[in-house]
Amino acid sequence: KWLRTHLGASMRLRLLPLLLLAGPAFMLKPLHSLTTTLNLRPVTWPGLVYGNSTVFHFANRPETQGHVALTIDDGLCRSGAERSLIPEVRNMLQEHGATATFFLCSDYVNGFEEEAEKLLAENHEFGNHCPCDGVDYYSMQAAEFEQELLKTSKKIQELSGAAPRWFRAPQGKFSGSMHGVVSKYGMQHALGDCYCDDWAIEDADWVAGTMLQQVRGGSVLILHMPERGFREHILKALELLLIGLKQKGLTAVTLSQLSHLAAPSAPSAAASKSSGASNAGGYAVVTHHDFGTVDGQFFETKEEALAHWRGLSLFSAHMLLGPDGSELRYYGRRGGRDAEMRRWAASDG
């Protein structure tokens, strides 16, 4: 508030790098206040690297107006039954007609399977957030990370009967090798566009107010799971947030529900090879992921293909082929990958 009152926009922009470098928790509040005022959404900045390997929001689409995705990390409870606030969170969501995607840490689900089943019965969904908080999954070798990822996926499948659709990297740190493993198991990485370090800033009114300033139709909101004596303020923040969303005419739904609403916005000319599409007379954008996975999409026009190309991640190798099979663009290491991508585009899928 002081920054908005006493400093002009240009000066606030000049101060931003200093705030970003400051780091300690006491700087988080003014940092988020400043970036929210300037509508900078720093939580989406990794998209410059992650590209379309990561969902940040479904905003700017007419189909998602009036809806947002509510996501809650570090579920369900790490501290034992006496500290659990799972029933309180579930009842609060039910009271406000909201559903949420809970990104589970499988170590924090043990002993809470019955509560997890109640959440699923009320149309909430589970995503994969690795086994526990505070582990550096980002620096793991691919094989080790794969083992950890599958621990949580297995737990979710035991509870829901289906493999998880969504993955969220702890601390948002997502590497190329992680992307390869996540893609291998058919999951989509998801972050968000509404976030203010709710886990560290113990001010429920400020957390809710800041997120309500950030939110728009199609947003993905990120909160953390509250427990008694640990992040407990987030329960109040959740209540205030749900009240504020209703006042703004926004309904909180799961990531899958919001993604489904957004689906009609996908380019009608684009199709995947797995659906039996042909690139005859069209443009192919082909991606070679880690683990040798190759996939892609076809487009009727070069403009559509280039629009898709501009959103690709920096993790993988990509090739843009013209209708005659000529290479129009290439990104990444070759080493035989280009030949595999050509074979994929020329095959029947």
C-alpha cells in the first residue's frame, strides 16, 4: 500500500529486481503486493522456459469465464490425525459449492485413506505432488525421480481407480528430465497464475485479498493444505477466498473441469497422430521428449503451426515440417532425434 501511495509505476518497476534478489520471507509480502499491483504474475514466468509443457491458466477463453480452478498442494496431512483439518476443508468447499484439485504427497495420505475417499466422492480430484515436501526432486537423475513419481501415482490409483492426470513439481522446479518422465506416464504439469506464498505469510486476510486481486476467469489458484498448528491460517484464507470468488461471480472447480470447459478453444485444425490424423497437405510440429517419446500435432496452415511452435518448451527437441516434408524449423539437439521425428510424421501413428 505504501509503495502504491508514495512511488510511481516506473520507480516500482526499478525496485522490483531488488525485491526479487532479497529472498528472505519478510520480503515476500511486499514482493507479492508489488507484482500484483503491476499485474506481473511472477508465478507464470517459468513459462518462458517450460512452454506448453506446463498449464498456468485457461484465461482469455470465453468458455472458462465465470470459472477458476482451485488447487491445494501438500495434501493431505503430514502431522498425524490430531492435526488434520481435512474434514474442515472438505466441509468448507461443500458449503461454498466448490470443488478442488488436491495435489497429494503420498507420504501424507497414509492413514487418511477414508478422508481421501470422501473427497473423491464429492467430486474433488487428486494430482501428483511427489511423496513428500522438502525433497530436491529437481536434482534427481531421471530413473530416481521416476521411482518417486510412481509412488504417488500408485497411491492415487489405489484410491481413485485411475492414474492421475496432473502433476505439480514441488516448489515449481521442473526440469527437462522430469518433463520426460511425467510425459511418459501421460501426465500434464500444472502450475497456476494466482499465488502469493500462502504457506509462508501467516496473514489470512492478506493472502485472500491478494489472490482475489490476481484472479480472473480461467485462473488456476494455488494454495497449500492447512493443518492444526501448521499453516493453520490458510483455512481462514480459504474461507475468505471462496467468499470473494462468489462475490466476483466465479465458481471454483477442479483442473480437469476447467480444462474440459476450455477444450472447445483448441484449434479445430489441429489433431494428434494417435487419433489417426494425416499430415497430407498440412504442417507437422513434432516433439522428441526424453525417454525417446515422440509425439506431435498437425495443422492446416503455417500460421497455426507457428503459433503452436512459439509455445513449445525449451526442454525437448522440436521439428516443424511443411506439407512436402521439408524441414522449416528445428530446435534442440539432433543426434538422430530428427530422423525419429521424420519417421513419426511419415508413419500412420
